[in-house]
Amino acid sequence: MDLDHVAQDEGGGVLPVVPENEDFTLGGRPILSALAFASDEPVAEARRAAGDFLTEVQAVHGIPVSDRAMGMVQLVVSELVTNAYKYAPGPCLLDLEIRDGAVEISVWDTEPTLPVARAADPGRVGQHGLEIVIGVCRSFEMLREPVGKRIKAAVVLADDPGGNPAGRLM
């Protein structure tokens, strides 16, 4: 037993001590969901799966998820899966994980070309999804993989008292 992470209760019994930034309720296990989409309607399925995942995170693990975070996660998942569906042949994979006060969203697809966020243009109709995703996320990265690419984004679970759409940055 790691003696840096235990204490004694009044009766001399051993109690675990939760180190700062560690979630004791999870016992060190990650909270995650991994899904594959190969259907004709992956966007609706992915949005529903993201909502179900966050509902379970609240109900089972007691981790608060703000209404803003719920909506933003579903928006980000929708945009990333839409791009995968439109521009990559074959299936796409969606991973969701709770880490460091945020939902980490990862979408893999078979197309190796990385997307490019366009310069802001209020006259342009459509193709603003990547700009929006980058704006509402704590972090965003694009990675080429041996096959295809992976897009990662993190949405903060807690609201910002000042109203920042990306949530309270930690």
C-alpha cells in the first residue's frame, strides 16, 4: 500500500487519502466511451452517444456536467463526425474520456488530409464548423496516423462565471 496516500481514522483504521486532482470515486480508472460508426446516419448516433455518455457521467460517477458543457460536447462531436462522414471513406471512431475537468473528444477517420480552418468571413455561407470547434474548446489538435487522422478536442465541464463559452479554464 502506498503510505503517501493513506491516513488513519479515529479508531486507527486505514483511510485512503485522495491526492489533489485525483478522482477517488473512480478508483484510478478512466471514464471513457469508444464507439465506431459505419452507418448512413453517424452524426445523429454520435450526438446521442455523447449525450448518453455525459448523462451517465453525472448519474453514475456524480461528476457535474453543466448544460453548456452538454451542448458544447454534442456540438463538437456533431461537427467532427460530420467532417469525417463527408470527407473520409469508411468508418469513423469516436472516443470520449473524462480527464482533468473536461471531456476529451477524439474522432479518427480514414482520410489522412488534415482539415484547415478558414479565415473568418462573415459573408461565407457554411464551412464554419472547425472555427466554432476551436473557439469553444479548451484544446484542439490534429494528428496524422499511420492510417488516416485523429482530431482531438477538449470541452471543460464547469461553467465560467464570466460567461466564457469555453467554460472555466483550469
